[in-house]
Amino acid sequence: MERNAKNLELLGFNLSQLEALAIENGEQAFRGRQLYQWLYEKGICNLEDITVLPKSWRGLLIEQGFTVGCLNEINRSKSIDQTIKLLLSTNDGETIETVGIPSRNRLTICISSQIGCSMGCQFCATGKDGLRRSLRVNEIISQFFAIKEAFGRRPSHVVFMGMGEPLLNIEPVLSAIYCLNKDLGIGQRRITLSTVGVRNTLPKLAEMALKHLGSVQFTLALSLHAPNQNLRESLIPSAKNYPLNILMEDCRHYIDITGRRVSFEYILLGHLNDHNEHAEELADLVGGFQSHVNLIAYNPIDGEEFQRPSFKRIQNFMNILERRGIAVSLRSSRGLDKNAACGQLRRIHL
């Protein structure tokens, strides 16, 4: 993907760009390949530490203002289920969160795309303090290496489901997906992009992804959380400007362009959106759709009145969807004892 000439953070540069950088600085192309190896295979964070490069070129890169672009870890919390949440600082003094979720055969990283969020979803801790700014490519990719260091192994799956709305930061997010796929070897089918929905962006995302990535194999996860417009507006303020019928039509357009199904995320809020009639409405909404419903039991946030639904209510909701022929799964909650919901750790340290 093309890069802004003023971008001096090296994380996110691909092999050909690093080779070109070497040649521009009077070095041979293989020096760019060495730099590439140390960035993406060794995960080095300081140019001074890339000792395989000539000291003179390292000094020149630093003099020109180039940096690797890593973030600094300032807090780490670990849950009894081994989930690790990191609070990372940017070079302008802001903070973001990233979470590593381990299981026997995989390590999933939940990546942030913005500092804060402007969407204001009622059940989400991230939006409580508003949006500060969007993240740059290096700040997104640096989260991968931070989780790799914390666990001592590479993440195998990536979900853009942390702080922020990815569709309000499309270019850097797609550049990060390209880097994760091409430079870090994460298959697109192991990458999920989650969005609450931004009007006029889903078809744009599909077209831009095809242009920049060549093919669209990552999963689009639409945060639905309600089966009708009135309830969705009460939970997601931005839904007032993005009616549910238009959102669903945009999803169909996305499927037509990419050939990929949409995964609908649905947070179950006890006695609010988890009634049997809500399950029936949801089945009506997504029935006949090339889709999958991913149910998520609410992760409690301090100061909010939302409740985590009982297992019985969750099971009833799932049973109705399954009986209606809807592909459905339940995501297990992780990190409940360590404030692992998006934005909670950052709010504690603000």
C-alpha cells in the first residue's frame, strides 16, 4: 500500500519500501531486507539495537527522524483465565489498551484502532471519555508485538474489537491488515474487523479492501446488539442517523462486493435485549442472510446498571435462533476479574 512520505515510523513499511529506503540513503537493497527482518521477525523496537546495519546508516536514519514506532507498556493486568490486558502509551502521552486472549491452540489479540471512541455506545467503557484521535499504522502493529512479548509467543488471530471504531480510521486499519497478513504472516481468515456501523462506509470498505489487499478474506463483524430500530437507538446513539434497514442493505452490498458473509455481534444485556421476542425479531432480521450471529454475554462495567444475563436466558435465546435456522455461537467471556471490557483499564489510569 502507498504510504505518506512524512511517515517516519518504520512499523508498517513493507519489504519493497524498506529496500527503497536503503537505496535512497546510498545503501544496497539487502540492507532494507535486513531492516525488514529485524522489524518483523525479531520485533526490535530501537534502531540503535539493529546491530546488523552499519552504524553510520543507523545514525543517518535517526538523524532524519525515523523511529521503529513502538509503544511503551505502562500497566499489565492478568486474569485467572490467563487473559492479559496491556495499557500502552503513545509518544504524545496518550494511552490505549490491547488484550491477549490465550487458549490451547490459539492466541487472539484484541487490537485498538483509536484512542477513545466517538460512537458513545451505552454499554461500552471506551466511549465514556470520548475520542482523542485515531491510531497510526505503527501504533496498531505495535500492539501485536506487545502481546507477543507478554506471552512469549506470536498471536495467531487478530480482532479489531478494542478501543475505537475501525471504520472511522479505514486507511490505517487496512494498511495494518496488509502488514499483519503480508509481513507478519497472519492469514486474512484469522483477522476480524468489528464495527458498530458508520453510514456510507461499508460499501466503501469493501471496495477499498479489494483495491489495497487484492482480495477480502477477513471477517466483517457488525455490532448489532438490538433487533429493532428503537432499541438499537437507545443503546447506540449513532444508530439514529443510520436506520437499521439501511444498515442491513449496506451489509448485503458488502456481501455482493466481497463474497464474504457478515458476522453479527449481539451483546446480551440481562432483561433488556435478551427476551424471547428479541430472539424472534433477530431471526426475522437476519434470516436468509449470508451471515452468522455471535452472542456475547455482557461484561459488567463499574457505574453502569446493565446486567449480565443468566445462563438460562442465554440458552433460551440461542435455542430460538437455532430453531429458526440461524447460525449462532456464544463467545465465552474472558478476563472478568480484571476489568477486561474495552476501555476499563484505561479509565482506571486516567
